[in-house]
Amino acid sequence: MPPFLALLLTFSLLFAPLTTPPQQTQIEIRDLAVSYFYGEGITFTAHLFANVPVQEAYLFFVVQGEQNTHLIPLQPDSDGQMKYRHRIADGIIRPFARVEYWFQVNFTDGQTVVSDHAAFRYTDNRYPWQTLESGLLSVHWYAGDMSFGQEALDAARTGLEKAQVYLGYPPTSKIDLYIYATPTDLQNALQLGGLTWIAGHAAPDLDVALVSIEPGENQSTEMARQIPHELAHILLYRMTGPPYVNLPTWLVEGIASQMEQTINPDYVQVLNLAVEKNNLIPINNLCGPFPADVSGAILAYAESDSFVRYLHDTYGASGLQLLLRAYADGIQCEQGARQALGLPLSQLDSHWQKAVLGQDVLNVALANLFPYLAMLALVLLIPAWRMNPQKQESPAHERYLKQSSD
């Protein structure tokens, strides 16, 4: 090395700065995770990596079907661990809803860091679910073998195809079907205390349908009945969107019943008994929630099934679609039918009873009113009877006086 270069190197080393460059600030949120046991609580966790003092930290989460974002203040521990446990008893999270969540941390120096967004579906993890998929359908079950699941998937596909033709609306996004082994398991999952007659349930805005089918000799019949019924609710919701809540219950349940591949034999028996005893429920009374008692609920379903079948036979699928649009627009129950089909609901009810059930509605109404008419007659006649003898005796009394005077 030339002497002048050696000298230059020596001076460079001697006068090199004695301080080290400032350390880069490292801020990161990672390792987002969720753990839960269905029906008890959900734990959200994440890890904060930062060498700057924290001012405040938050968990954000949004539940599918809700508009509000939930904000939870947090305090990271000394290792940067952030944790929040949500108790299911406190509400907020619906069964089988998709939940999106993320974390945000604000620092004392004014910096803010936001984590990536993560999501999970709050499914019932008390059971070892098996899954089969086909196209837009996913079927989940925990009791029964693979052939059970395949048969359920086939029933679901057949039901969707029929509903698509019937309603003229194709499914466009994924649908999840969960099969419980018993109605009790399903009712416990949804906390439907007291409604022991419920064997299926649809959460249309969540794209989730639940049914209860026990593996065995009746599984084919129950699959053909329950699965298409619940899937129809989801398709109806997709047709109408949030105005689905405006649809009369008799129309929603009646259409869903039409999708069933097997006819419920109980419906015919229940209808015949109601006709015999003259205790049919007016269709107008079925626009809202069905009766909570077993007998009333079954009769409501039976009437809805028969009434919608009559409307479809009379006005076709296009008539039902007109009804759906009218009710989705918020028109009240009686007049929605008039706008769509030209007759008010009460008149359509009378036509259905006469055409399908053989009921002479006027005579039935008079028969039902007879006790009240008889009571009214007595109320009106008794005072007249009390007054009438005086009027009848007056001429006789006059004749008696006349004869006496003669």
C-alpha cells in the first residue's frame, strides 16, 4: 500500500464518529388468533412488537348481519400480549355468524399501527363436524358416515334446483348447511328454550341453514323434507334482501313447504280436523309469528302450505313473485294481495277454503256466530215480550169494559 494511502486510512480511523446511528423503530402487530368454546366465551389475542411506549390499544370486531363495529379497550402486557375474552352470555355474537376483527395501537409519539384484518365463523365446535362440498353448497354433520353426508348434499342440491325453478332466482354465493342429530341438540345450540317443536332453522342473512336429522331408516324422508325447506328461506332472503322481514309468515313458510320433496302427512290430518271443528286460523292472522304452542304451530304450517299451493295452482309462479315484490315493498298484509293478485287476502282465504277444503265460508261463519246471534235475539225479545202482553190485553180489556157497560 502506498504510504499516503496508509496515512489516509489511519486518519479516517482516528476521526471516525464515536456514536452509533439511531436504531430504527420497529412496530408490528401479528399472531392474531381466536379460540372459543361454543356457548361460553371467545378469546381474541394478538402480539405487539414495539419499542415505543403505548398510549392506548383497542380490539375492533364486526358481527355479520350487524351495522355497528364493537370497540374494546385493551392493555398490552409487558411481553406485548393483547387479549380480550368475550362472554357469550353478554350477547352481541350470533350463532354461526362470521366475525371480522383487528387490533389498533396508538403510541405516545403519535404513531398508530393497525393490524391486518382476520375473520372466523362462530360455529358450534362442541361437535366433530365432517364436511362435504359441491359448488356453492357445504354440508356439515357429526353423526353418520360419509354416505349420510353425501345423501344430505344430494338432497340440498335437488332442493336448490327446485327452488331456483320455482322462484326464478339462482343461488349466487356459498350456503352452509349444518345437520344436528336431534332436535334437542339444535334447540340447545340456538337457545330456543320452550319451542320444542322446532326441528330446523334458517339464518338467511348469514347464509346458514340448520336441520335435525338422525341417521337411520327415516333419514331419507327427513332430508327430502327439512333440507329443501330451510334452503328456500335463504333463497327468498337473497331475492328480497333485508325487506325479507316484511314478508308474511304464511307466504315464507308456505313457499318453503312447496320445496319439500315429500308431503308432510300430518298436514292433511290437521287440516281435516280443523275443518271438522270449524277452527281454521284466518290467513290474516298468520301474517305475523306463528303460534308458539305445538298444535297451533302445526295448523299454521299446514294452512300456509295448502294456501300457497292453491295460489301457485291458480296464479302460477309469476303470481307468487308478484306477491313477494308487493310485500317486500312494505304493503300491509291484506292489501298486498290485492295489489299483486287483484283480490284482498281475506277474499283469497275464502276462495281457498271453498275450492280446497270444501268449506262454505258464509255458512260456516253463520254457524260460528249462531250462539252469539241466539243470545242477541234473547236480549232483544225479552223486553219486547214483557211489553207485548199489555198491548195484546188492551183490546180485550176494552171489549170487557164495553160488554160490561152494555
